[in-house]
Amino acid sequence: MAVPGLFAAVRAAPGPWQRVACAAAGFRGRCPGKSYAVGPAQAVAALFSPLQSQPTFGFLLDIDGVLVRGHRVIPAALKAFHRLVNAQGKLRVPVVFVTNAGNILQHDKAQELSALLGFQVEPDQVILSHSPMKLFSQYHGKRMIVSGQGPLVENAQVLGFKNVVTVDELRMAFPVLDMVDLQRRPKTTPLPRNDFPAIEGVLLLGEPVRWETSLQLIMDVLLSNGNPGTGLATAPYPHLPVLASNMDLLWMAEAKMPRFGHGTFLLCLETIYRKVTGKELRYKGLMGKPSILTYQYAEELIRRQAERRGWAAPIQKLYAVGDNPMSDVYGANLFNQYLQMAKHEGAEELGTSGLLKQRPSATQSCASILLHSGPGSSPGNAAHPPHQGAAYYGKINNFAAETRISSLLKILTKRFEDPSPFCISLAL
């Protein structure tokens, strides 16, 4: 496109669309000229030349609240996603789906997405909240109690854990530990057991169904140093290693208000442990957004995807699209800060004790794109760090997400000459 035509299109875009168009066109700072009463679709259509052959950027797409709401795909998001697919049914840019869900197998989640999007999603394009636990090989041989729901044992085995005990199995071995539900209390006192192998760690993959049972038995494991059938006069500290995923306090489903997430369960566990022991519960690993480790893991999958497609140009920029400022946006911004630090000070594997060993990163930036359709979606909130992934009840505007994600992805994928780094907040 000729330069005069480009400036004319930018001047034609009204209000917030003028800022988005400027960013997509590569301008920094204020946009030239004034805005006029021309629709954003016209401005976008005039902006870009046809796609080039080699992408230099990739997308990290959240799922719940961005592509789907509960079990239903968001219609405008479906249209937007199809802009990423060429006439041969192949992605035009590398895409990884990054979700904080974890109560499903990676393969099953890929199949579920494929059916909803009408596109073949491969399992290695899906990152569940606990996927980076594959890197914590020093715990894979330990006997771990696992909490959550769905295919718990299968998920733990896929992650590499070879010796896991579920909360239900522990409850059956020690029935007197679970006393809240009167209907489940043992009618007689069972004989004490001394043949149950000690538990060596705690694996928290997602929110359980019976919170009171899981909270009680996990506390028993921590306070007894892995021998819940016994009692210790003093609780050991440091306690057994705890690995957890999905820090979302809230998440969006079909309900009008956000639902409790695993972050709420973790907050309950932390509070109980602090109240009982006077000390802080410490994690050996916290995975899922906003953890930097999750974004490092996603970056590596993006790189491998580009390699498989034969795209020789390095993927230099990532765009993380999400609806939760306290996980999606905060995590992407945190990872972007890490990338800037790595360029100046040398890369470190933050929070992983060197667990993630990969080739030097070509990624230069990670831009966050907030859709105002999720919990706590209020402009400016992502600047403040969450407490263990905490979010808050906020304004929900699904209409904004449905009407603007399509046009946004059209801007970013109309050409492969990638826009300069920016953070977009889609609000009315």
C-alpha cells in the first residue's frame, strides 16, 4: 500500500480503532491526523497488503471466555479463528491454546476444541494448567497425593508421575480422617493401619468436588509428614513439597457471574495451614497462568510448531489473548518483562531451578490483549500483581468480546509484516 493511502486509512479509523490501527500499522506514540466517521471495517480493509509467506509472530489463545463460553463456541470468535486458517485448512501463523483448565486429558481437550472450531487441533497445541509439570522430573518418582477431578491418575501419569494416591484412596485407607459428612463417617472404629507407604509430596491439579475432604486430608498429610495415620507433636517445616496448577480465583462459564476456580481452593488451603501452624504454605512449583514457566513452555511449543511447518523466520513476537486481567494479561506482561530482562541481562529460568532447558529464545516481546468478557475485566487492573492468582468480581461485557475479537484478529493477521509490540484493552 502506498504511504498516503496508509495514512488516509489511519485517519479514517474512529476512536479506539484509530489507536489499534496505528499500532497494527507500526506507528508508535500518537496517531497522525483526526478521526472521521468511517467504520472500522473500512479502515481495516484499507490498511494491509496480502499476506507474506513467513510469519514472525504467534498467538497464545485462552479458551474459556475467549473462544468458548461453557460448552458453546462464541460465534464471533469462531469467525475470527477461521481468519487464522488458509484455504488448505492450515494455520497461517503458529497458535497454541493456553488454558488454566486441568480436569481433562490433553488429547481430549484437543478433540473438544477441534469439534467446536471445525479445525484439527493437535494435542501439542494445547497447554493445560498442569502441562509444565512434565519438567519437574525430580518429583516424578515420589509417592504423591493428587487432588482434583476428572481423569486424575491418567493426567498425573501423562505428566510423568509414576506413584500417585488419590484423596479417595487415602480416605478409604483411613476412614476416620473424613468426618465432615455424617453419612460417610464410619459406623465402627477401624483398626489402625501401619502398612500404608508414606506420602512424599502433594500434587494439586485442579479444584476437587468435595473441598472439605480434600482440605482435611491434604492438611493431614502435611502435618504428619506424609503419614496421616499417625500424629506428630510438632508440624514439620519446611513441609512436604507441594506442586499446584491453576491459580484462577474465578472463571467464567454460562452463569452471569464468575465461578470459583482452583485459586479459591488454594487460598482456602493456604489460610487453613497458616491458621493452624502459624507459617506460610510454600509451593515448589506453581503452574498455569500467570506463571512465567507456563509462557516459557508455550513459547517452546510455538517454536516447535513453526519448525514443523518449515517456517524459517524466527518467531519474534507473541500475542496472548485472554479475558482475565489477573491471569491472562498479568502473566503475559510478566513474561514480556522477563524477555526484556533476558535481552539485557541474559536469560534465567525464573522459578524453575533450571528445569526448562531449551535453545536461546528468539522471542523479543509478548503483548497482552484483554477481552472484556471475564472476571475482573476492568481497564487498568492488570498493572497490579495478583495474590496467588486472585481476581475479583467485575463488569462482564461479553458483547464487547464477541463484536471485537473478529476485527482485532483481522488486523493482526491481514499480513505477516507484524505490528510493533503493544497491549490492547478491548473495552466499550
